[in-house]
Amino acid sequence: NAGVTQTPKFQVLKTGQSMTLQCAQDMNHEYMSWYRQDPGMGLRLIHYSVGAGITDQGEVPNGYNVSRSTTEDFPLRLLSAAPSQTSVYFCASSYSTGIEKLFFGSGTQLSVL
Amino acid sequence: EDQVTQSPEALRLQEGESSSLNCSYTVSGLRGLFWYRQDPGKGPEFLFTLYSAGEEKEKERLKATLTKKESFLHITAPKPEDSATYLCAVQASNSGYALNFGKGTSLLVTP
């Protein structure tokens, strides 16, 4: 049982480049989300999805797009990378949208130069 | 505005030296308070969920408690393998599905 799988683990981009961070879960979880973690700050919610075809914005959505075409996958797209997007990104999922514990992936460390 | 504050920012303990981590919160209607453990280079790992004041949960050397304003994570006789960052997060009734995370307490347990 792989849980939540994120790829890549590390990525370096130049300002203006675009890329997609991949996230997949094999637990048939309804809820999936993306967080970013910056030094000296708590984890902040970027986007989330409560099911296939349904997505919504979190606290810091600007500069990011998401889609949820299947239950398993929830990719995060950076449209035009900026240095302010340098961060560690975590994908997380839970069984339902209730008061459920989150299962986190191992993270993607992104640097934008 | 909802706030979650963790203290101390960092804590160094000798093996066997018990202590407590604090998470104080201000939210409009608490639905749940979560504790996670995060090891370097890894994602957070779930420890506990507390739902109402007076509730307590235990797991090995860890015990989490909840009041109307704060939660404590008590660590009894810690071992070096307990070294990690401990994160507190709250889910409020007016925040939809979002968790509001604190900045964490970095714990180092030395032999």
C-alpha cells in the first residue's frame, strides 16, 4: 500500500517556467489537497478537492491550478513560476471531508531561480 | 481571525526528561484539533485528533489533552527517536475543509 505518492522529490525552475507536481493516492480517498510549507510559517492550504471533478481554492491559490479527473490523481500546476513559489509542497488526502486525519506525501522541494 | 500558536519553538530534552508542548488556539467553533509529527525531509504523520474540552488521548510515550483554549502534548520519558517537529492544527466550523496549522515545535532528545 503506497499511500500518497508525490513526484518529483526535488525540482529547480527558472522564473517564468511552468511545471506540474504530481500526486497520487491508492486509498480511494475522497478528499485531496495541496499545502505549501515555508520556513517560519505553518502549512498553508493552496487548493483542495472533495471528489473527482470538484476543486476549490484554499488560503494561497494564486499562481497555481489544479484538476481532479480521477479519484486517485490530483496534480498541481505552476503556470509561470516565481521566486515566491520556492517552497516545499505537500499533497495530502483523507477518506472523507469530515473531521478526518490527513495522510501526507513525502513532499516536493521546489526552488525557483 | 483564527490563530494557532505553538510554544516553545524549539525544545531540547535529555533522554528520560519529561516535558510538554503547548498549542494555544483562537477559533470560531472548534471542530477538531490535530497533532502531527514531522521528521526532516518527510511529510507530517498523524498522531491524534481531539474534539472537545476535557478529552485526552495516549499513544506510547505521548499524551494529548485539550481545553477550551489550548492543547498540550505531554512527552513522558522521551527517547532520541522522539526527536521531530510536532505540529498542531485546528479545523474550525467556519473554515470549511481547511486546517489551520501552527508553526510547530522542534524537539531534540539527546542520549
